[in-house]
Amino acid sequence: MTFMTTAKSMATLDAAIVGAGFAGLYMLHRLRELGFSARIYEAGSGVGGTWYWNRYPGARCDVESLEYSYTFSEELRKEWQWTERYAAQPEILRYLNHVADRFDLRRDIQFDTKIAVAVFNESEKQWLIETDGGDRVAATFCIMATGCLSAARVPDFEGLEIFQGKQYHTGHWPHEGVDFTGQRVAVIGTGSSGIQSIPVIAGQASQVYVFQRTPNFSVPAHNGPIAEDVKQDWQENGPKYRAIAESTPFGLLVQSKPAAHSALEVAAAERERVYEQGWQAGGFGMIAAFPDIVINRESNDTAAEFVRNKIRGIVRNPAVAEMLTPKDYPIATKRLCIDTGYFETYNRDNVTLIDARATPVEALTRTGLRTRDREFEVDSIVFATGFDAMTGALNGIEIRGRHGEALKEKWAAGPRTYLGLMAAGFPNLFTITGPGSPSVLSNMALSIEQHVEWIADCVAHLRDHGIATIEASAGAENEWLNHVNETAHQTLFPLANSWYMGANIPGKPRVFLPYIGGVPAYRQKCDEVAARGYEGFVLGERAARSPA
Ligand code: N01
């Protein structure tokens, strides 16, 4: 155990919250409302989480702004006006800053502070937490609001340190922005971050080399201003729309009217019409059109082929179009990208696509990078190479539960949780949108609110009943893990080498990380568990003194 005992004097809290993004901010607010003492520890110098770090050009949310919002406060909902259908990063960051100010959250946030160690003290029934600056705090509850896509990853290419130009990761973008005007730029990676940033970078740079290992399916956003009547409608009916979204598998309104039948049960021309309608509407609508697209390979092929044909129709050079056309995994089993002018970008003279599967990047050089075939001289390299998703941020903290067990070791073969909320052996440690919950397979704003409210109700229940600890039982955790796996394997998702499967990180166990049983079933399960006195959890002995 590496918890240091020589550090400064120790503050005590009811709850320590790690991370000041969407999840941490609401958690703090909710706990305060319930009369608990709580404090957020945040690595960044400001609030925002994902939206604080991911400032790359073109960064936007792929969930529509009106849905990607908190609903817990009627006043907040009514006073905030989104300008665009898909808000850009600066606007989302402004929103989260507004939330922090409006609810006076900053006085309980410690910025520029990473949590290095969190150890459960069995005799005191407290988490002993230490920051990278040596501050210590004891907290009854430790709540991880660390985000699902927050541990940015640069592949360990040889020569990273010898390249003389500038290197950037999309997930750690400089706050002052980057002007690529006149530069030769290499972009490595064509996931959502690459697909959003490449068109904007290509508009500035003299030359862009895109290194693509796996082509991605992407559909247009058709972004634009939100019409006044739509805003007005949401002002009046926002809660009604959220309730409808909660009844859909991914918690998205666009899924609220799926066809009642398989994609295969309609004639080809009708299917084409439906896909075209979805494509023209923009966003996830196209793949939400039929309920079996992520379940039935044949149905999936119809949607995939529609998008492949779109790519072939947009990209003028047939050889480049073929390289950009995904062929070896079902559509939507890697996160579907939502773009603005992505495929069109390859019609520009200053953009060159390199097949990084046929000729992988071998090393960075002093002046650029090298594949087996060729050297590329560039001024800047953009790593759009993704994240150690869902477990990376948690495993980056030394978390030790009962008997000194490390969470990282417990999760060596893949994360084990009950409901994505708690892990057996780690009492009073909650993970907001943790692995095993719908999280990234849902509107994050909706799932975050559900988890925050469930956790807040839970700790209030413990306080009100004088209960010191709660933890997942090993049996419930096992059952849930089996259910998460079985449900995933009833879909096509495991067929792709995606970050959902941990496949993007060399050596990471290949297990499906989120829960794909759908938002309604998941919410119902969480509600039932709580109503039955936290069934599947072990409630610890009465506290000598209850928290708060
Ligand atoms: O990361 P990714 P991301 N050599 O992992 C490639 C959310 N998000 O930051 O597919 C060459 O998807 C890798 O190739 P491959 C969203 O949930 C949302 O783009 O592994 N290439 C892949 O092309 C999203 O899904 C929004 O073969 C290498 C790319 O890097 C998630 O974040 C915007 C490589 C990584 O793609 C992650 O997106 C942005 C190597 N050695 C992000 N290593 C919106 O809301 C990796 N790659 C719209």
C-alpha cells in the first residue's frame, strides 16, 4: 500500500468526487442539496471534463444539443439557449461553466489536482485519498466521475521524442488553439476525432496526410442553427422529450420511432428510401430506422452497403473511395461517426490518404514519419488515436479496497462491476457511468443524471438508516457480468475491433465494456434494486456516527 502517512493534515468529507465534467458537477450539486459535505478534485484548471480537454478543431458532440443537456433544473433548462443542432466544444464548455457558476459549485472544486491514490481504511470505513500534490482527505464515499473517454492514448511509436515539429493529441489540445496555415500536417487515426478534425485542418494546412488504419462509417450531421420554433417547443416540452428518450434503447429521441419490423421485411426500394431519409435528416437516424440493424448481420449489411455507396458517390477518385469504404465489420459496431464534409475532404488536392494497415507507421523521424514505403516530411503530427476507454482513467489511480486489493488487479481480465456502479470488495466507491452500464451506448447526459441520482439516493438512504457501508456482493457482480457479456454477444458489436471491446489498446483484455441491454431495462433494474433495499449489495454495519 503506497498511501503516505507523512503528508499534510487531513481534511474529512462525506464525499470526495473525482472529476469536474458533466458527472462530477451534478454529483456535487446533488450531494450538497442533501446536506452532505463534498468536494471535487479535478486535474484540469477548469470545469468541463471531456469538453475541457478535447478542443481540437471541429470538436462537437454527436448527440443533439437539446438532448445533451441536464434536465434536473427547470430554471437552467429555460435560461440556457443552444445555438446549434450539434453544439461545438466551446459552446458546451460555456454551458458547463455556466452550470458551475449558477449553482456556485467552484468553491468546492480543487483544480489542477490529480487523485493519485485512494485506499479504503477498513477500521474507519473511510476512503483515504491522496492528491498528486500530497494533500490528503478522508471521505466516507469516493465517487469516480472520471469519464469514459478521458485517458488519451498515443501509440508507442519509435522516435516520438526525436520529431522536431509539433505533436498534438486531439484529447489534449492546446487551449490557445493551433493555426495550421501553410503547414504540412500528418493526422493519424480516423475515428470520431479524426473525422471531425480532418476537414477543418485541411481547410488551413498546405498539405494533409491522413494515416488510416481502419476506414470508418460516417454519416452527415447536417448541423446548423436550431430553429426558433424548435427551441420554443423544447422550452415547453423538454421534460416530455427526455421521458420519451428514456424509453429508447440508447436514450436518444431519434430512436423513438423505429420501424416495428426487420430491415429485411421491406422491399429494397423502400429500405433505400428509409435510409436516404435518415441520411438527409443527418445524425444517428439512419441506423435507428430498423430495430435489428445491430443484431442481424444481413440487415446490417443493407445499411452498411447504403453508406458504402454514399462514400463511392462522394469521393471522386475511385481508388481513394475504396480505401475509405469499411468492409470488414458491421456498421455501428465501431462508434458511428457524425461528420461535416468528411468524405468530401478527400476531393481536395491538398489531402492524401495513406493506408496505414498496408503500410503502418513505423517510426517518427526528426522531420516527420516513416512507413515501410516512404518518408513523410511534416511540420505537425496530430494523434487522433483515441483513448484507453472506460477503464483507463480508473486504472490510472491506485485504488485499493478491502485487504489492500487493487482495482486494477481485480480488473486484470476485464472490469467487474455490479450495474457499472460498484465493484465487490470496494465499499462506498461509486463509478458514474462505469463499465457494465449503458454509458457510452447512450446519451451520456441522460445516463449521468440517472447514475448521479441513484448514487445520491443511495448515500442518503445509508445516512438515514445509519448504515456505514455499501458494496456489491460478489454473486450479484458475477451475475451482472455474465448478463453484460451475454447481452453483448446477442448483438454484432463483438465483431468489430473497437474501443468498446478494448481492442484499440495492445494487451487490454478483449471484453465488451458497456452494457447494451438498453436504457429502459437498465433503469428499471437499478430502480428495482434500490426499491428492494439495495438488492445485490451488502450493507455494512451501523456507523458509530452517521455521515453528515
Ligand atoms: O478515437 P477512436 P476517437 N496507427 O479510438 C487509429 C468519442 N468522441 O478519439 O480503428 C494508426 O475512435 C484507430 O485505428 P483502428 C466517441 O465515442 C465523440 O476518434 O484502431 N492508427 C482509429 O482510427 C468516439 O468513438 C465525438 O484501426 C491508429 C483512431 O486511431 C470516441 O470518443 C468526437 C493507431 C482512434 O479512433 C473515441 O474517438 C470525438 C496506430 N498505431 C470523440 N492507433 C463526438 O461527439 C490507433 N489508431 C462526435
